[in-house]
Amino acid sequence: MGRGRWRTAGSALVRVLLVWAVSTLTMLALAGILPDFRLQSDDGDSITQIGLTAAWAAGAFGLLSALVWPVLVRALLLVPALVLGLLVFFLNGSLLLLAIGLIPDGRSEVAPETAVVVAAVMSAVASATSTALAVRDDEAYRRRLYRLADRRRRRQGGAGRAGPARAAEAPPGLLVLQLDGVGYGELRRACGSGLMPTVAGLLEGGHRARSWVTDWSSQTGASQLGILHGSNFDVPAFRWYEKDTGEVMVCNRPTSAAELQRRAIARTGDGGLLTLDGASRGNLFSGGADQLALVLSVSARRGRANRSRAGYFAYFSDPANAVRTAGSFVAEVVREVLQSLRARIRGDRPRVSRGGLYPLIRAFATVVERDVVVAAVIGDMLAGRSAVYADLVAYDEVAHHSGPHGRDTDRVLQRLDRSLALIARVAEHAPRRYRIVLLSDHGQSPGETFLGRYGLTLKDLVRAGCGLPVPRRAGRTHSGAEARAAVLAALHRPVEEGEEAHPGPGSDPVVLASGNLGLISFPDIPGRASRARVERAHPALLTTLANHPGVGFLLVDGVVLGRDGKVARLDVPGEAEELLAPFGPGAARAVRRTDAFPHVADVMVNSAYDPETGEVHAFEEQIGSHGGLGGEQGHPFLMWPVDLSDPGEDHGEGPGEDHGEELVGAEAVHAVLRRWLREADGPQVPVAAPPAPPAEETPPGEEINGSLPSAGVPARDEIR
């Protein structure tokens, strides 16, 4: 064994002994503080004997944590994540009880409820001590990362040693991190106000950012399918009804996600963006990657074919990780309850209900999903994988219920930035250089919900417009009364108080909501219903919807309907562009594309949009929404290092529309990422940064570069 290996082994032994010593002192302190925890016999022991007992218990607990905990977590992989998070403390406490039971002569005793507290503190202290010792200098930290990378590569059957020489030989890898729901304008605000110093530092250090334009369906399912698999054709919304099967497709339902991925692969003939040595982390779709963690499209699989839980196991197999994440989970639940209570006391408007299971759902998205995905990405970099795509969903989840702009979402952005800082620090020590790309799949548009503003849901309005019974609450609203009157007038019947209008037999319409986009389907009408067929079956419906103040426009079989009887045919040049002008220059193009989808709804309803305030009215209970046209929801961002080619360059590739000015559609983003993966085969010449943009809002398609304030990068082990 060489001198270097002896030195490494000696350093490892010293670290183990120091962690053991700190754990022993922690156990002694807890025994002195907690009344139900003792480390001596009933007859009393000497200080030396108590110290030996504490050392024995600390050593046994550490050994059991290292050997038994991974087995327990693997056995519980089928347990839902939320349940496992609550079991963490119980399992850790059980290990401590077992360790105490191994002490000779019964010199120690701890109550079960106290064991949970002691175990949590012990794991946290041991983890903090080990981390502090491992990262006390850059050289030691680098050696530790190389060892971890070697270990992972050997387990996967690879060869070679991770190190500086290998890093110089390997072509650069591409690391793509999706900040779910963060619009281009929100990115500018967060960097300019100091909320995201790491991202601002990247912009100053050689990254650029620009907006891109989503499809009409501005939501994760459509965008991520297009980005990872190159096609989001026939994805009209987040959820939609398919007449040929009689089923409702929902993008975040495992079976639907698997089917959408299958359709995209069949359409493109390609497995996806990540088929070559790729990893997919926290995504709806796999992208063709072999390395998976928390990927929805494969989560419905059973047995060895489902590898999506591998990263989940790898993270929770460390009891310190489990305890830290579980503690943060509880803290996030408390934070959400307090923030919701504060908003209610202040009388914030708009506001939606934040009770029920939502605090738990938010905590999973902002803590568990974040921690597992970040840890998996770090493992991917240490293993030297060539392409990694990961989704961090925290901001999107909170913005739906707290609004996209405010203190709640600002804190989420700060914590996301610290996660990015950790990833960036680890990237410096990875066995290959990584080009870090940040992007989002859509933005968020604020606004009061349709229900909050008008007192009834879109489904209520549709049923009223069809002459079907509605809840008494909805029938008493101004909108409900107007719809009822319109139906009676269309049927040439007098309007009488309390009377319901039933136009004839037929199944009820299927009404679904995707943010501020509504979809109406008539199951009893085969195929896609024409405008004439809808008007024959429900003569007052289209007029009722088109003239409602909360509705922006309708799409019915190639025809766009607006207020005051405005009609535009999509096949007549200029008509749709004029009617849809308030929704942006690309609105008609997006609507025209969706109109060609086989599973487009009979009636597509886009809510009203106020260009001055940027507000829309979600048909779901969300005060920050996305899914249709209107405002920042349709303008996510793409941020890339300057040694990659400019995404606006027209390379004439892929199905997307990239004309050098705007990057339009998720399929165009896929083409850009494909190009960047190919560029890893050869060196790129850095491109000079353009002048900084003015402070006012930058139009879609323009870029921002290193003009934002710089700030220090947080410590490499800082995730909170």
C-alpha cells in the first residue's frame, strides 16, 4: 500500500473516531437533559463507566444505522413517500432502542418516545460532524468525491478512475435543471432583487438567458413531453376527455404519463433526449434515460422494470438524510399552516383554500422531492453521466396557492437557489466538466379564480348554458341567471322564476379545467362536434360562454368565437390574428396548431386576460395558474453557458419553430438541447455577450446576460 493510501486510510480512521467521540458527548448531554433517558445502573456508576456506556451506545447506534437502515428502507420502497417520511423518526428511534438493548448489564434505559428524539439528534449531529470533517478543505473534499464516483462506477460495471486526468479527457456533460413554473419575468425579478444570487452569479460569469414561447397548453405535461421526447402533438391540455376510449387523460397520472410517452416515441421514432448515458430525475417522463428517480411515467410499473425508486432508496438509505428531510418536512407543514393563517388574518385577496392535504403535498414538493432529486443529480455528476435532466417543482406548487409573487414564493426561490449552489459546487469536482443549463417549462399568471370572481365554476356555467340543473348557489349568481334566461329564450319559452330548461335527452357534457383553459366535450356526439351540431343540441351555450366577461375566446371546430358576436376562421389569413391580438402575436399560431389535434375538445375555452395587469381567471382553485394563453404563463426561460451555440440560431432542425428571433414551442427547445448534446463532441468558441438590456420588461425572445448583481455562493453542503 502506497504512502497516499496509508494517509487516506488514516484520515478516514481519524474521522470515524472523531464522529464517534462527538456522538458519545451528544448522548451524554442528552442523558443529562432528558428525564426518561439514563446511561447508568440503578445503583449508580462512576463517570468513567457512564462514559464507556455512552461510547458503547453511540458506537452500536452508528453501526446499526450503517448496516440495518439501508435494509429497512429497501424493504419500505413500496410505501408512499409521505408515509415513509412519517415513519423515519419511528424507525430511527427503534434502532436506538436496539442499540441501548445491546449494552451489557442493562446500564441504560430510554422511553420509546424519548428514543425518537435522541435518535434524531444523534443522526443530525453525526451527519453534521462527518460533513464538516470531510469538507474542511477543497483537496479533501475533492478526494472524497472521486472515491464516491469510483465506487458508483464499479457498482455499474464501469472502468477507469475519476480524477483530474479523466476530467480533462472526457467530453463535457450536459446538466439541465428545470425550475418548474418560474417565468422569464420572475427570473429577472428574483436575480435583480438578490433572491437568487447563485443564478445571478451564473449570468455574470458566462451564462445568458432568454424567454421562449410555450404552446397553447402551457403546462408541464405538454412542455416536458416536448422537451424530453421531441413531440407534444395531441396534448391539448393538462387533462382532457378522449371519446374513442371514454377515458380522461391526466398528465400527472402514471398510466396517462406512460401512454403519452409511448405515443411520443411512436411519433418520433426516437427514445428521447436522454437515451445515451442519461439520467431523468423528478420528471413526468423518462426521456429515454436508463437512470431514473421519481419519474412518473414508469412509476406504475411493478417489479425490476421500475427503477424510478432507485434514487429514492439511495437517499433515504442514509439515516441522517432521512432524519434531516423528515424534520424539514414537518417544518414545512408548520410553515404552510402559519402562512395560510397569516394570509387569512390579513384578508389577502385573491385567496384560495389551503387546508386538507395541501400542507403535506406542499411539503413533499418543496422538501422531499427537492432533497431526493438534488442528491440524485449530485450522484449523476459524480458518476460522470453525459446527460442529466431534473425537475425541481417547489416554486410551481407554492405559487398555485400563494400566488406567483409574494413572500411565500420568494422563500421558495431562495431555497431553490441554495440547492443550485450546492449542485454548482459539486460540479467543480465532478470527473468531467458539466455545462449547466437552467430552464422552465412555463410561467405563472396571477389572478382571482373564475369561481371567486363570478360565484360559479365553468362546469356550472356550461350546465346552465345547456339548460341542465345547477347547484342553487350557482343558479342565484348573475352569470347563472343570464345563462338560464338565454337557454329559455333560445328554446322560445317565457322566462319564469324557478323553472329549469331541459333541451332534450342526452348525456351530460364533460367539463374539465387546466388552469385558465377549459375543455368541453359531448360524449353523445361522435367525433369532433361542429359548431352547427353544438348549436343544434345546445342553442344557447356558445353565446352564453363567448359573451361571459370571464371568458376570453372559444375554439369550436376551426372557428374562434369572441365577445359581441366576433367570429374568426382559422383557415382565413389574418382573422384569428386580429381577434386574438390581446393574447400575444403567437396566439393564433398556437390555437391553429391545437385545432389540428385528434383529441382536441369539442369546445376549448380560454379565460379572459387583462394585458395591463397580466391577470387571468383560472377555472381551477389557483391564484397562480398556467395551462392556457395570457400573461407570463406562456413565457418560460432558457439559460445556457456562452460556450454553447445560441438557441436562436436557425439550424433548420427539429419540428419546432425557431426562426432566430423567438424560440416557439417545447419541440423547438428539444431541438436546441439535441444540438447542445452533439456539441459536446468538440470545443466551442465563446460568443461575446450582447449589451445589457434596459430595466423595463424585455420582450419575448430577447436575452439577459451578466448585468445582474453578484453575490457569494453558499457553502457546498447547504440545503435548507
